[in-house]
Amino acid sequence: MLIWVVEKKVVRHLIEQRGQLAEVPVRVSFEYAVDERTVVDGSLSLKTLYNKAAIHKHFPELDEAWVQTQVQATVDRAIDEHLAMSGFIRH
């Protein structure tokens, strides 16, 4: 039986630069299909939202693409942990 799951989470990403630490809240909306406790390949889609302007203002030297990559890695880890804790298997 195929089930679609839609979830929302707030993930915390930490940025450390010049001896300063900033916590960036990232809103994540994601959905995926589950079949027999396994996440269907290719079904996971997500949207992220965070205050890019505030990060740039606080850390103007940071490359926006680098920040996006780092935030995405944090989001991916959080989703993998969430799925594992929910008992779902992701290949």
C-alpha cells in the first residue's frame, strides 16, 4: 500500500565564522511516498526557507552558494534522522 506523507520541521543550522556562532532556523516542508515502510526512490521533495539576507548582513564574506550547500547538508541529515526515527528505510 502506497502512502504519501507531508511533514514540516524547523531545523537549526549553525554557522561559525571569526569566532562568532550564529544559529539559523530553517523551515523545511517535505513530502515522500512510503511503501511497506520504505521511502519510494525519487519521491522525496522538499522546500527550505531561511533568512539569507540576515546571514549575508552578519557574515558578508560568506559565499551564498557555500551557505546554501551547508544548509542543505544539515537539512539532509535532519530528514534522514527523522525518517530513521519514524521507522522508515531510505535507500
